[in-house]
Amino acid sequence: MFDWSRTSPPLLTLAALLIAPAAFAAGDPPEERQKVLLYRLIQDCGSCHGMTLKGGLGPALLPETLKDKADESLTDIILNGIEGTPMPPWAFETSASEAAWLVRVLKKGAVHDATH
Amino acid sequence: MTRRIDRRSALKFGLAGLGAAMAVPVAARAEARPTPRATGDLGLIIERAVGRVRIVETTGRTVLHTIEGLGDLSHASAVFSRDERFAYVFGRDGGLTQVDMLEGRIVNRVVQGGNSIGGAISQDGRLVAVSNYKPGGVKIFDADTLALVADIPAAYEGSTEQSKTVGLVDAPEQKFVFSLYDAGETWLVDMSDPAKPAVTKFKGIGKLPYDGLITGDGRHYVAGLFGEDGLAMLDLWAPENGVKRILGGYGKGDKPLPVYKMPHLEGWAEADGKLFLPAVGRHEILAVERGSWREVGRVKAHSQPVFVMARPDGRHLWVNYAHPDNDTIEVIDVKTLSVVKTLKPGPAVLHMEFTPRGEHVWVSVRDLDMVLVYDTRTFEVLARLPMDKPSGIFFTARAHRTGL
């Protein structure tokens, strides 16, 4: 299977244009990849942050808890984790543009809308 | 062709009537007076994404009941009443639900907190305790009515917020033990007088205790630490000695690896005089000798271990792993500390539960939407039960085991 996580952002954008033009907006991952990312967000991030993202061992990832945090620093946390806490780095399977997209979805509170 | 018999003729032909009654097929008689069913081979399986549980039986390996409406079950667990009739299911959203295993229905349900992480049932079965992240602390309920009996907020020095509580277990003499994630403390609660919970606090046990467990005999409580290499152990036979560090520095100064799912200490694996624990941030299983608490071996594992479960006879350990290596189970021979079998049940193996004597193990495979039943001797798959994102599997035999 083609591994999107190893793809450089420009190629990813190009692929997004070619494969899923309908889903393409401002560097969004292609639709199929969005599904994978959201599934992982709910199921795997959900083991610590809760499947409804209201928090658990990790903090809540709801729009009101994230609104005062800069997109760039949240993207950095997803990619690189937070040392000294259980938050691990996800860069091994998530590109920078995908992490930035996840931050946008989280801040909009659109995670569960996007999966239906 | 039926024949109506009035009372007089029935009396007159009493003997013939008796003969007719004896000829009634067994099934018809069973219908008139249902055969009672026992609960010893029952279990409850969490379907984490849809707020639903399934009641299963492990003899014929079938689903008996499907129960909806249990709320957010994203990190759910269950304990059982001492008669194995009722399950108490602890949901992520603070829901505490009492489920009738025989009738397959919800008996009682309260939403007792904002965010919860499991619970325990008291030695005498009268109290159910729930561990809460938000507001941090433990609440204790009457097992029959789910009425609140005691509220123990996890307030601690140096913070205005209450600590998240983790690793809540029951202990002998009507006690509960749990740890404070943010505060680095272990609390022992004596509930022998339910009106007056007596709390003993052990401070400075280590950084970020993330889960805890108690040995099968209820003597040793151990909290796993995320913030440092080592575990914190409390001997309940000598609580005056305080909490001691065991397996300190097991990482040998190496930078820990990222942990994509926190290990769970629920299945304290005790076998061959040793206890087996998942290392945190190491792809290893640690073996410690009970008593001396010295490390007596370690097993190189496939990835970050999540559950290290001993088969009930103690000969094998079954281990599952964290994302992204969670399609694998390794079976480890306790005698040689080597992997004897690698299984690939499917993507996202979340939990394993042995039948009480260990001949089978049920395995939940989340992304396959399936529970698989393995023969633990031949490793053959005996059954596949379709389920929606199955996670925790809990068999009623837990009712009679301290700490489960």
C-alpha cells in the first residue's frame, strides 16, 4: 500500500489534486487519508484523550481547551510529542501538513462531524 | 387431535393421566419450568465506540445478550458482584452501570463523575468504588442501589486542582488502594466503617504513577511510574514501612522510547515465583522475584507491551502491544523466558481474557471488529465473534479474585 506518511508535502499536495480534487482545500490531505487520520485520532489518540476528546490521562482536545494555543505549537506537539509526559511524537506516521490539518479540525470541533 | 378431559374423568383415569404426563416431551416440560442458568461461564465484552456491551457464554462461545445505552465506553472496564449475577461497568464519561448478566439488562445507572478510569468492588461485595480523573478522586457506592456512600477527593499539597486517580483496586479487610497521577501518592482507604472512610496517604512514591495492581493474595500493591524507571510497592502486611521503590533504574539510563499506548497493570502476571511487568518506554517485559523484589530477568519484546497476562496455570504469558505494533500477540514461556509463539490476530489487539482454567483465551481485535477465541495449547482459532470495535473482555470468574 502507498505510504502517505513518507510522502513530502509538495507531492502530497499534487497527489491530493490528482486523486481527490473535491476534497482539496488549502493543503488538506486527500479524502481517503483524512479518514485514516480521523480514525486514528478517535481510536488511538482517544485512548488517552477520550474517544469524545473530552480528556483522560491526557487533556481534553476540544475547541474551548485549544482556542488559546497557537496552531504551530499544537502541530509541533503532535509531530514531536512533549518530553517528560506520556505524549509521544507522531511524526513517524503523520506529515507536518497532516498534523496542521488535524489541528484545524480539532479547533473547529469537527472531528466527529467529519467522520459521518 | 386433542381430547378434553374434565376433572372427574381425569380423576377416574388418573393412572392413564399420569402415563400421559410422563410422555410429555422434555422440551415441553422445560418450557413450563425454565431450567435455571448459572453465571460461571458468562462474560461481558465492551464495544467501545457504540456504548454497548455483549453478554457471552464461554461454553458454547455464543452471544446471549446485547445491551445498549452505557454511554462513552472508550476506556471501560467491569467488575462482578460476588454471586456473579451483576456486572458493574465503569465508563469513560463517569457512568457507572449495573448490568444483570442473566436477564441481559441495565438494572441501575448513575453518572457519578465527569471522566473516569475504572473501579473496584469491595471484599464483601457491598461497595463499588470508582476512580475519577475529573474531578480527581474516588467515589464509593452502595452495590445494590448505587447510592453514594463516600466521596474521597484527591486533593494534594501544592495544587488547587485535585489529582487524577489511577490503579484503584480492592484489598483484603474491606480496603481500597489507589494512586494519584499528578501528586505521586498512594492512598489506602479502610471502609470497614462505611460512614467513616479511614485514609492513609503515602507521599512521594515517584513521578506520574499511571496504573496499579495488587497481587492475587492481596498483599502487595504496585504502582507503575511513567515519570521514572521503576515501580512503587506497598506491602499491605506492613504499611508502616511505607512505599518502596522496586526495579529502580530498569531503563539503565537509556532515553525511553515513545509510548503509543500506556501499559495496563490489571493482569498482574505471577508465575513460577516471579512477577512479570511491562516496562514503560522499553520494548521489554521485566521479571521480578517476589520477596526480594530483585530483577531476575527480562524478555525482549516485539514492541511496547500493554497487557502482560499469565495463563491461569502460570506456564505462559500472553502479551499484546501498543500502536503501531498492535497486530501482534507474543506467547512467552515462563520457564525459559523466550517467545514460543507469535500470533497475528489482526489490527489493534486491545485485550485478552482467559477462561477461568485457562484452556481458551478470548482476544478483542478492534479494527477487525472481531473477538477471536484461541485454544491456548494448540493456538488454533476456535471461534470468531463479530463485534463492533471490541475492547475489554471480562469473565465472571473475576468475581472471586482480589484486585479484579
